[in-house]
Amino acid sequence: MTPRLPRDLWTATQVRELDRRAIEVHGIPGYELMCRAGAAALATLLSLWPVSRRLTVLCGAGNNAGDGYVVARLAREAGMEVETVAVVDPGRLQGDAARAHAAFRAGGGTTEPWRGGRDLEGDAPLVDALLGTGLDRPLEGDVREAVQAVNESGRRILAVDVPTGLDATTGAEHGAAIRADATVTFIGLKLGLFTARGPAVAGEIHFAGLDVPHGLAAGLDPAARRLDPARLADWLPARPRDAHKGRHGHVVVIGGDEGMGGAASLAAAAALRAGAGLVSVATRPVHVAAILAARPEVMVRAVATAEDLTPLLERATVLAVGPGLGRSDWSRALLEAALGASLPVVLDADGLNLLAERPGRRDDWVLTPHPGEAGRLLGCTAAAVQADRPAAARALQARFGGVVVLKGAGTLVAGSGGPLDLCDRGNAGLASGGTGDVLTGVIAGLAAQVGDLGTAARAGVLVHALAGDDAARRGERGLLAGDVVDNIRAWVNPADARRPA
């Protein structure tokens, strides 16, 4: 089980500022912090693999290497058999890192130069102390070779602070990255560990605060905050005993062009499971019977023209536009009518692709792009979005307004101010068709009840991820969007446990 972690997430630059404050303002010597980091790393390794009495430490450059030499020294003092490999010449180290290497040598420790994959034979745990948070360019030379060899070694890997090759701020991979089983990170949680490639390479994340003073971050806003399931009870309070469906909003799902009625049906089912009082679907006539058969609780209206939408728009609380919408003339007419209705909108899928053709800005919508859709909205590639997901989320919100949900590993929620919100729940099983339509329905269903789009987006993203994790208990491969729908209800009723019996 992943250890309890702080909510606040920081950029590499911000963590360096926290380091500076600890050293210069609070008088903690940098070398003392390095020794604390090394001790925390060794303690983490022994907690994960307590039977290990042998260890390999790969040391590179900078303070990350210094942390590694502290680990090696303390492990030797604890009676462990330690192989220490210098992938970067220790003679190039400066400052505290050089001092850590000198202390290691003074205690009888020796290093071997990097000789390729031969250094990685065996099965002892391996400590990655090659490069830390300062990396901002592709790996090359011996370090890149070492990263590739480590990943092929089959050994258990603990990364120190961040896996080598991972950008600590953006989560991008600089050409290659260590694929760690666990990462122990210090002072402040790095944002890059939780988004883009971070979740795939960091493994189980452990945090060591290194006993720095409380209030170290005073006046410094985090780059992001992890969404906390404990907040769901505040966002989604228990319903009063005299509740009726009219109090919980009417979601109208607009989509389902020819051959794509399933997307609209999934969004509608999710909105119902999220607790919307009423849900209607406006779709092509050909899909009406199938949607009614699949979900009789949904009202379905055949919509041949945009004018056919008018009666539904007059009764709607929130619109969910885009699931299976397509890009036909019918699709464009329905989107235009929906956006002209002065109602809150959750916009997804082809609704976003059509928005990219005719950009607009408003405060009363939630945009839910995946990286490809985000790239079209920003006029760049999906790869460019993934290279800096936090910047892309902020750029989308600045350009289009409202609330932006940038989907993917480490989904980000960007509002008009304050830190980003990040969801570190969810799993690879959610990478299947229809799960995005379910998210659209959840957010719309919650927006119909709570009124505030920011709250609906944050709660919706978290509920969707948690329901996905429940659905994946029988395995991620083969998980269907409908499985997620089936697990929504428990997470949108967190406050029920507070009721007296």
C-alpha cells in the first residue's frame, strides 16, 4: 500500500528554494540535509526489502550522487555488503557531494568505475543515485547506458529523489529513465513524479521531510495539490430526507451521431449514477430504441435538427456535449445550439475537436481533453502537451476559460486561479474506449447537483478514478467503461456514513 503522502506538489525550482530556506534561513547545513536524505533512503530500502544484506549503489553527479555515497557509507556501517559504482568520476564532485564521497572513502568505502552491464549482475537491490532534480536535457554517454542497463537488469530498484531521466517538474522522460520499483523523495513532493511518465517510472512513492522546520514553505504556493478522497464528504454532502429529483438537476447529453450512440448512452448512465435527478439524451433517431433498452431510466429524444433541441434546453440544468457527437453538419448545428443556450456545459470528445475549429472562451464550461484533443486546441502535437502537462493545462485554461481537465496519467484540473489539482488515483485499465464518456457524465451529473463547476470537476475526476480502481480489482486488462459506471455510486455517497443509525 502506498504510504500516506503530503497533498502539496512542487516544481524542481520550488524545492530548491525550500532547500535554500532550510540552509540559509533555518541554519541547517547542506551536508546535514544530505546525510538525513541518505539515511532516509536506506531506511526506506530496508523497509521494502528487509532481508537484503547486499546492495549496489550507482552514483552519478551532483547532490544526488552525494546522497548515494551517504547511502553506501551508512549501509557499510550497518554491516551490509555494498558495491558502489561511480558512473561519473567522483573527482568532478563539488561541495557537499564531494564531502559525502570523502566521508565514504574515509570509512573504507571504495568505488568501481562503470564498466557496462557487467556491474549489474546479481539480484541485490540497486540504488539509483545518478542524477537528481536538475536534469533538463536528454541523457547521454555512460549515464544513458547505465539507465538502459539498469532497466534490463531485473533487479529491484530504489530511486533517490527522482528516477534518473525523469523531469521532476513536468514528468517528461529525457530520452530514457530508470524504471524504479520505489522512489524516496525529500523536502517536498515533486510534481513530475505524479504526471506524464512519472507514475510509470517512479513506482511506489515514499516521502521524507528530513525534519525541516514547519512553515518552511510559508508564502510559497505549491504548483499543484493531490486530490484527497477525504474531501468528497464535503463536496457531496448527504441528501436531506425530503429530497426529490427536481432538486438534483437535469443533465442533457448531446451526442451520438450515426454509429456512435454508445458514447452518449455511457455518459447518460454515468450522470445517473453520479446522482443527477433527471438525465436526457439528444441523439440521432436511429439510436433511440437501443439507448432506451439499455437504460430505461434515461429519457431519449430523437433530434434530427438543432431546432429539435429547444424543448430539452429549456428544461436542462447542465449540458454534456460531445460523446459520440461526430463532426458532421448535424454535429456542428447541435454544438452551436448548445453553446447558445446560456447553460453550464461539460465539453468532451468531438465537441472539443469542433471547438478547435472555431475557438471560443467562456467561464461556465468544463473542457475535458485528452492529450491529442489538447494539442488540437493549442495548435501543437500531443507529444508537446505530454512534454509539459502542467503548462499545457494552464495554457488551455488561459485561452478557453472555465475549468480544464487534462486527462491522462496524473489527470490535472486547472481553474482560473491557484494551484492545479492532480489526481493520482486511477489505473491503466481506464485506457479503453468509453471511459472518457463516463467521466463527462460524472462531471455533468455532479455539476447538476452542486452547482459549482470547479467542485464538480475535481470531485468528478476523483470519483471516476476511484471507481476505476474498484473496477480493476479483477484485473486492469479487459476493464470496460460500463464496469466503471457500476462502481460510481459508492463514491458519490461518502457522507452517508455520517448519518446516525
